[in-house]
Amino acid sequence: MKGTCVGRLLLCSMFAFLSVWSLRAQNEVQSSMYWAVPTLYNPATVGIDTALHVTAFDRMQWVGVENAPQTFFVSADLPVKLFKRAHGVGVSVTHDRAGLFTTTYFDLDYAFRWKLWGGILQGGVQLGMVNQGFDGSKIYIPDGDAWEPGDDALPSSNVSAMAFDAGVGAYYQRGWWWGGVSALHLTKPVIDLDEYAYSEVERTYYFHAGGNIPIKRTLFLVQPSLLVKTTFQATQVDVTLRATWNKRFWGGVTYRNGDAIVLMAGADIKSVRIGYAYDIGISPLAKASDGSHEILATYTLEFELDKKRKHPSKSIRIL
């Protein structure tokens, strides 16, 4: 019952935005296992190592809250060699549903590699399309004089539209540490949902960093990481500490400011990584939710891009 009330309250808030003729998509897609899906937020991470990666994750956010966000992401990336230089290419699809809104991103990524200061620097570009829809046939309007069922600013049917999207990024790794910066939705895509309603996707900026620190005379690898996501109007920070044993089993914890504490665990079995994360909410919304769940699967196929190189580089995703 609590979930139903909160869900309706969230929907009413969305309609209030529409009634002033504009809706802005202020929240980027969430992932608790962000370190395993860097191509989600930085195009410069495609093809950073010597492997093909095929990754998918499914996230069910705020379980128990009606019309809470649900996200599905799938991507593939690999390194290629052209004109005796290393490059990275990738493709991804992200589908996000929240309330009566559905948003789908179709992205193509390209990265160019340099050797710098004993490490590897990649610059990346992302080009794609964003499609957003709104199901006006499911609008819930409370009783009362403050609400107008016939308001033209509220679409009464299922409407959708598409816009061009673009992003850039940079990523550097050397030895046991790595880091990157990126900016997504540089064009601030404006999606005309209806005659009186449009959606604008906010520019979002990312900083991410981490390391793979072996513990001497043990089979453990300690892996701290950080993700900062901001629109300069709102900022979210994820701080994570993981540990991997014998390059097979891993687990960790994340603190996300004002939102959740995340517990995660998984295993790397030959070429397949599987993982699960559970978000324990610490925001006021946690009282109406049973937490958030996320499952991850990655397939990795190693191949030698440069046959003359005896020691191919490794990335965070295959350690």
C-alpha cells in the first residue's frame, strides 16, 4: 500500500513538470557495478585491452515502489588494428523505464590509443540516438479542483520521439591504477513528445578511477574505485571497495551519497563473469522500498591484437 501511494505521488510530480510545458531528464542510468561496465558512461574505454567483451546487466530499482525505474543494458566492444595503430570500437543499447516514461539509447563508440608516460591513453567519441516515450493513457489524476483532467499539457495517448545524442571521454591506465573523465549528452537532446510537452536530456559529466592492488604472499587483490556523476546541479558519488580471491571470486561494498549502501558479490568462471548487487536504501524513499537489485553477466574472449607483443595489457574488467 505504501508503494502504491509513493508511486502515485511520483507520477503526480512528473505531471506537474509536464503542466509547465517542459520535462527535463535529470537522472542518468544507474549501475551499482559501474566498474564492470565502463562503456556505460565513458566511450574511451572501448577496446582498452586485448579482448572482446559482451556485457549485459539488468537493474530493478526501488523494488516495492509502483512504476519504479528498471534498466537493461547490453554492449559489445573490442580492440582493432588499423594502419598499424590500435583503436577500440563498441556498440551499446540502454533501455530505461521509469513511471510512464521509457528511454532507449542506441550508441556507437570509437576510441583512439596513444602510449603515454609508460601507460595507455585513449580518447573516445560516442554518437547515437535517444528515443523517449510517454504513455499518457495510464495517467492517474487525483480528484480535486487543483487538477484538470482535460489539460492539453498532458498527452492522452502513447507518444514518443527521437533525437541525436553525442558524448566524449578520455581514459588512462598504467600499471595497477586507472582513471577517466567523460561528458555525455553534449548536444542536450530535446525530444518533442507532444505539441505542448518536450523532454530535454541534461549534459552529464563523469570522473572514475580505481586500482588493482595485489596483497603480497596472498591470493587476494584489493580493488578500490570511485565514480563521480554530476550535472553541476546535482552530484552523485559512489565509493567502492572490492576484493578478489584467486582471480575467481569477488565481493565488495559501495557507499552512494544520500542514496544507498550496496553489497555485491560474483565470480569469474573461465570466460564468464557473473555478479549480483543489492542496494540497501538510506534515503527517505527506503521506507517504501525493499531495496534495489542488479544482475550482471560478461563474456570475455581473449585474442592477440599484436602477435609480436608477449605481454598483452589487462583492464579492470578481466582482472
